[in-house]
Amino acid sequence: MAVDVAPDSYREACPDYKHYSVHPHRPLSEGPLALPYQRPSPYCRTFSSPLVEKVIEDVTSRMRDKDLARIFENAFPNTLDTTIRWHVDGSQGTLKSWRTKTEGKWEGPQSFIVTGDIEAEWLRDSTNQLAQYQGLAKKDKRLEYLILGAINTQSEYVIESPYCNAFQPPPPSHISPTGNGQEDIVHPAFEPSAVFECKYELDSLANFLALGNQFHKNTGSTAFLTPRWYAAVETVMEVLKEQEKSTFDPLTGKFEKNMYTFRRKTTAGTETLSLNGVGNPLNGGTGLIRSAFRPSDDTTILGFFIPANAMMAVELKRTALILKSAGKLDLSEQARLRGEGIEKGIWEHAVVTHKTHGRVFAFEVDGYGSSVLMDDANLPSLLALPLMGFVDAADPVYQNTRKMILAKDGNPYYLQGRDFSGIGGPHIGLSNAWPMSRLVQAMTSSDDEEIMDALLAVRNVSYLGLMHESVNVDLSRAYTRSWFAWANSVFAQTILDVAERKPHLLFGENAAPYTVG
């Protein structure tokens, strides 16, 4: 005799996905690797979309490689399946006409999206976690409101603590905040119940802009253009103005302490800023913007971190167009000019001559002539410059840079081993490369062999049917993080990119392109 059980009762019995993802589950894929099915039970999923399920069926049914298909089946919905900790669609009577900058705090649609195995929302991660659904939002109202909610929630975070990178659950969610276990001294001060970590990363603010820009491009919606979003954009502009300043007064040469300082009690040099929390000196008048930390959450060596500056330049110019169409002409002009100024600064100060590869983009510069030549796996990266829209993939300086950072003699963090090769970074160490770097390599290549080599390399180290943060290049079963939603999203985006640009690689000769939306 069948017994009806309320969905809430099922959810109470759902396992923690942090533990669930560590173990393989059946059915196994039909490919030679027999990869597991890692999606939680439908009752345990944190969000659902019939359109997402349709994309999974459309793509996997056509894919010849059943192991790659299984990873896509697990990875594409992973953000929805596991990381939507709280979402309201604004239907409770809170979505109203907006009149003042302060009106509407935490009102309207809201979405709290965790990075995976850490119960906090990173601005960068959540933007990237949602990117593969942006093209579906116009046809799926629930997805549209989920992403609109994410924009609104990020707006509140930026207004509250624009120098911070990771945030606690919104107060209306009634989800208890968690501590990060660190001892940090940060200025400006932040409220620990609102902020999980306060590392100032320029790309976090660029990703906030990108989330709205992508949403507008794909849906045409202007529902996110509220006084709270405008206030957040103005806050971003204030941070950029503050963080373009020189370490020393240009007239007197006197040291001027930066608005943002960060000190952590740690034995890891990449976890805290030198010189009493300030970091190494930077010159003024470059047009570039300081970033204290990289997207890996490691400190910058030279504070003008070029990938984040490139992303910010692109997103500012895109935001300027939206602001102009909304009649916010002054703010639009500020954004446009700032974006153009950053772009000019990159070409003037961050293009250097490598003894082997010629003119290349530096990873970091200080405006005095010093530069760091390398790349890190985390996005934004130098490898990803075309994906951001900063340069065309055929640009000669980018091509020189690409050759440099994908070679051991050009990039100290390009790691090669018996089981895997790719770009890593100081965040994990000198033995681990990140699958994410190979995925970006595939998306920035037009060469069939290079694309498939990257996809197969990632496939062959994904024993759990999901993307890891990093893998040991000599012992690929030694990995970090079984559940990393951002990396799963990048895998899904890569498969969708190849399905559109190079469908024959996935679906067979003469296959028609597949386009989401």
C-alpha cells in the first residue's frame, strides 16, 4: 500500500551533499570510465527547472562520448541542484515601485547561492555559477526570478561591504551565519554576521556588474534597475576612484595609507598583505585599479592585477550602455570613461616584452615598471581575456601571452605530470593543476585537436563525475574539493560552447550546432 510522504519530510532526510559527492552513485555511465550519477534525489534538489532538464536531455542524447555526457549531466544542473540556499521571488507583496535609494532593502526577489562546500556566497563564484542559465532565463520565469534575485542580493552585499568578497546569508533568510575560523584585522571594518570573508578583490565587483549585464543581454529585462542596484553601482564607482590612488602623494611624495588594509594571523604569505596590511607600493596616474587579492583569494604581489582590470573595463562599458538607456546619463558617462581609462592603462602599462614570446600581457604590474609574468587558473585570468570580451582570441599580444602561459618555460604555474597538466597557482601548491584552466584553454581555442585534448584530459581525472578544484598532476586521484559548483559550471559552459562552435567534436561529423535558448 502506497503511503504519501510530504516533500518536507523527504528533505529532512536528505544527505549533506558535501558527503554525498565524495561517494560514487549508480547508475554508471556507459563509457569506459563508468562514471557515477552524482545528482541528488529530486526531493533533495535546491531548485529545479524543466528547461534545464530539457537541455541535459538534448545535449547528452547527442554526445558520442558517454563519459563526457555523464559529467555534463552532473555538472550543468549542479548549482541548481545543490547551492540555492534561499530564494524568494518577490511575490509576497514586496516587489513595489521604487522611490528612494534606501527604499527596498532586501525587498523583491532575492537569492542566496553558496559556492558549494562552504556555506557562504562569493560574488565571483555565484555570478559564474549562474552564467550557463542566463540564456534560458527569458523562457523560464523561475530561472529569471532566481537570477534577478541574485542581482538584488549582490546589490545589498556591495552596498553594505564593497571591499568584501564572501558573504553570510541575508538576514531575511533566517539562516544562521558561520565563521571562517580566521583572525583578520581589516579596514574598513565589517559586520561578521553579514560578511564571511573580507578580501578586497577587484574582480568581485566586476562580477557584480557582469551578473546584471548578462541578465539584461539575455532577457532584455530592466527589472534589476532599482534604486538599490543604482546605489550599488555608485558604490563600485567610489571604490574604483579610491583604489586608483598612488601609494605616495604625487606632489609631496608622502606615504598615504590606502583605504583598504588587511592583516591575517597566518603562516601562509599568500593569505595576508605585506607592509602592515597595505601591500607593495603602486604608482599613480596609470588608470589602473588596485586589487589586494586575486580571484584565487591569494594576495597580489603587485597590486594592479591585470585580468581583473580587463574584466572591469569591459563590464563598466557594458554597464554604461544600460545606464544610458535608463536615462542615468551622468553615471553612465562615469562608467564609460572609467572603463576606457582602465583599458588604456592596460595597453600602456601591462604590455611588456618577453625574451622568448615578444609582447605579452603581464599578470600584475605596479606602474613603476615592475611586472609579474605568470597566470593562475582562477577566473578572470590572462588565458580568459577573449572570454571576457577584452581582446579577440586572434589578437597577436594575446596569442603571444597564451603561448607563454601554456608553457612551463613561460609560466611557473604551468604544471605537468604523469596524470595531468594545466595551470595551477599558489592557492593549492606546486603539485596541483586546476581542471578549470584546461576548460578555459578549450574555450579560447579554435583548434579541434587542442579542444579535444583539453576535454579528454579533464574527463580522465573526473572519477566522481564532477569537477574538482585541483588535482595532483602525478596522482590524479589526489584532489581538492569533491563539490565545487563554480568549476562544474565552467565545465557545462565549455560543453555548450563546443556544442555551438564545434558540434562535430561532440556529436559527430556534419552535426548541427546546438545553441541554448
